[in-house]
Amino acid sequence: MNLYELTIHEAHNLLKSREISSQELTKSVLDRVESVEPRVGAYITVAGETAMAQAELADKAIAGGNITHLTGIPLAIKDLICTKDLRTTCASKILENFVPPYDAFVIKKLKKAGAVIVGKVNMDEFAMGSSTEHSGIKLTNNPWDLAYIPGGSSGGSAAAVAADMCIGSLGSDTGGSIRQPASHCGVVGMKPTYGRVSRFGLVAFASSLDQIGPLTKDVTDCAVLMNAISGYDAGDSTSVPMDVPDYTTFLKEGLKGVKIGIPKEYNALPGLDAEVSEAVKNAVKTIEGLGAECVEVSLPHTEYAVAAYYVIAPSEASSNLARYDGVKYGLRDKGKNDLIEMYRSTRSMGFGSEVKRRIIIGTYCLSAGYYDAYYRKASQVRTLIIEDFKRAFKSCDVLLSPVAPTPAFKTGERAEDPLKMYLSDIFTLSANLAGIPGMSVPCGFSTQGLPIGLQIMGNHFNEEKMIKVAYNFEQATDFHNKKPKL
Amino acid sequence: MGAGDQGIEEMKITKKEVVHVANLARLDLDEESIGKFAEQIDNILEYIDILNRVETEGVAPTSHAIFLTNAFREDKVKEHLDRNKALANAPEKEDGNFVVPKVIG
């Protein structure tokens, strides 16, 4: 077996028993990146030298008897999470040369735990997109079939995990940006409860929806990374001061007595692919077979979620992205002598078309005369969506659904139809509107050989229930053991 | 010409409004983008209209999905970034300050 194929927990056991060193492991991952990156295109920045230096430190720590579950483990970080002295571009021309002077809270935690940062991975510009095609830097291909998109916006993270170009990864999820690429690339991805993981140092897209989370090769690794990044941070005023359980302890529990909710509205949604529907139905049967009980639940406002989301998210984005003005950091058109002209020219040169489109939608929705009709209305519908979930979780522990209505689509196929792209987020974005956690676990393959994911959603701060269901399902199936041929 | 040029009076957003909103957001758009955005955004806004089917009389709007209300801290100076580090990414700087084009003529 090649070292780069290891999971976090497998690598940890070998590091702990001194059968391998972090330097060997990191070198193996870097060699793998070098060999497959021209085809996959997952990385924006590979930090080979600093990664090897971190690996050397990790080996010293291990030799001194100091080992955490992440000591010496090579990880890839989505390029909108700030890493001190390591370029963080948000896959945007406007931040192409931005070098953060500080670490995000989660990066501080990972570094303290002794993790190795291999580099920064690709995404849709400012996380706006579902295919990573909106990256202003490069294209990422799905490792299972290079003609297909990896999903997005955390497409680089998902592709890097699937192609063994890292041992684990961090992404961010504003409307499905961890779960959907995880589903399309056949890996595990979790969006935690809003407030569970600090957003300090996460470049803002839509602040009331954004959340950082792990993308990993299996559910155990998801629990390990969740343990590492969760917890209160005074630096994020939306961070929740609540104790974090050890998520790995829930892996051992069985599913007896667990109630699974199946939202009845989800089956009636237009555009649901027959193979995806079949794979999810089979997954539900498997989980029932493991002792869980299924109940039908209703989320009556489901059909309004996309519309509410595509008012709220662009509105928040238009406000957040006002900071890119060519003054404090990033690109600047130095040829302009007038301040307003400089703003306009810099922003027009720096932002890609999807970002501009969303800024315009958001500015429109917030502009005088339209605020009540759009933003206020969407925020009221958001309340109704939250109430739907509250009601549903009275009769079940977790909800099961597809992650995306179809497997990955071909690169370029939806580039000119933004609305069609937005509609594909229907199963995932409700969780962001409601602030609840959601995860994707591999549950099948299309006849074309593209991965399909099962979504598990839980109530606020119920990640452990999702992890328990996901782990039992994973152990009863072998989808997670399949690897793309590269 | 594209389909977006038909039935202009029924559009939710016109090319003129796209230009106005882009101006508010400090964005310059070329003729081609104005036409494309008007058509695409019009489609999106038309879709968003389904929200009007939902009865929201008396429903409080949500801006924050979890139970936290406010996070207060003491107004005390804490550790902060060194001035030079804070300025390190600035496209133009001088004597520890950001440099901008002349604002007042």
C-alpha cells in the first residue's frame, strides 16, 4: 500500500507505533500531488517546503512522546481559510497575491495539534458556485472521470481527498459547498451546526450561513477532524460556548432505537435522477436493516428554500465583498487617479462573472424600494423553514435525503445557466438556512461510475447522531473503499 | 439577439437597472455583460417570485439561525497585529499609512 492512500486514523496508528514517520508520509503525499496534479488540478498552492519542515517537527514531537490524532498528518486547506504567511487567494484574481498575516482559528488548532499543511486547494471564487468552474485561478477535474466537475465550491478539497493528494481536508459550506463536492467525489463531508466551528479567519461569503467543516476518506476521520476544529472562540461572535463531545466515542454505538426521518417532499422534487433516488432508497433500507426505525416527516416549505437562499446569500455577499476596494489588500488598478474610478476598475478587473452576478443580485435585493419584497420576505420564509425542521426533529433523530439531485455533470454543461446551477442546491441549502448540521457519505455509483452521496441532517448540535448513523452505514457497505483510477 | 430582448416591459430587471445597481456596487460592466446579466438575473428574480406564494403575515424574519443573541466583551485593548504586518498586503503605502487616490480636490 502507498502511504498517501492512508486515512487519518490509519496513518496515526502507524505514526504512533513508529512504523512510519511523518516525513515519509508527507513526502509520499507530495509525490502523489506532483504526479496527479496535472490531471486533477486540485491545488492552487503546494507548500512543499514548509510541509516537510512541519513533518520534521511532528516527528520530533512523536519521538518525544507527544502525539495527538493529527500529529504529522498532511492536510489540504480550502483557499479561503487564512493561513499565516501562506498565500490565500479565495480563487479570485482580486486576492491572487494575498498573504494573510494571521492564522484562522481552525488553522491555529490544527497547527497546535501538530498537523502538516500540504497546501491550499481550489474552489469556486469566494465559494460562489457548485462546480469549481467559477475559480478565477484554474479548473479542477473529478478524479472519477476527468471530463466531469468535482462539485463545488469545495471542489479542490473533495478532489484532493478522493485522489489521495492529502490525507484529509478542510472546506467551507454556505449552501452545500462541502456536502455536494463530497458526494460528487465519493468522500465524506460534514457541515457542522452554525456556531460549532469558529469562522475567525474564514473569508466571509454569507456570514449567517458559512461554516467550516472536514472532507475525509471515511467517517472515523470526519469525527477526528471534528474533534480538532470544533469549539468556542471569542474571536467569532457567532461561536457557541458549548462543550464539544468526543465524536469518535459515538462510532461504537449501534442504531437500535434511532429514528430516521424521510422528508416526503424530497421525493416529489423535479429533476431528481433515478439512479440517485435508487441509491438513496437502498441506503435507507440498509440503515433500517441495522436496527433504525423509519418515519415519514414533512418539510412543507422545501420548495421555497432555493428562492429564499438566493436572496439571502447574495445580499450578505454584496455587503461582505464591499471590502475589496483596492486599498487594504489585494488587486488595485494603479492607473486610476480618481478614488471612485479606482474602486470600479479594480473590482471589475478582480471579480469573475459569477461573483459580479451575485453582487448585483444582492445589491438589487437590498436597494431602496426592494428590501421588503426580497430580503425581508426571504428572511421570513427562512423562519418558516427553521420551524419545519424543528417540527420534523420532534419525531426523528436524523433526516436522510440525497445530497444532489444528479451525479456530477460534465464540465461546461451548466456554465451559461446560473439558475439551473442554483436549483441543484435544493437538498443542501436548507440546512444552512436553518443552521443545522448535515453530512454526505458515499452510498453508490451511477452506471457511468460516478459517486453518489447520502445526506444525513441532524438537529442543532446533534453531529454525534449523524456520525453514528454514517459510521454504521459505512461499515455495512464498501463504497468508501473504492478508489478512482488515475 | 437573445430571447431576453423580447417582452422588455415584462422584465423584472431592465438593462438600465442592471447598470444602476452595478454602479451602486462599484462595478463597471461592458455592453455584452449588461445584456447577459439582465437576462440571467431577470430569470432568477422571476424564479424568486415564488416566495410571494408563501403567507408570511406576522412571521418574524430570521437573520441568525441559532439561539445566540449578543456577544459582548470588555472594551479593552488586546494583542493586535503589528502596523507593518497589517500594511504588508496594501497595494500602496507610505509612512505607515494606506495610500489612496486624491479624495478632495
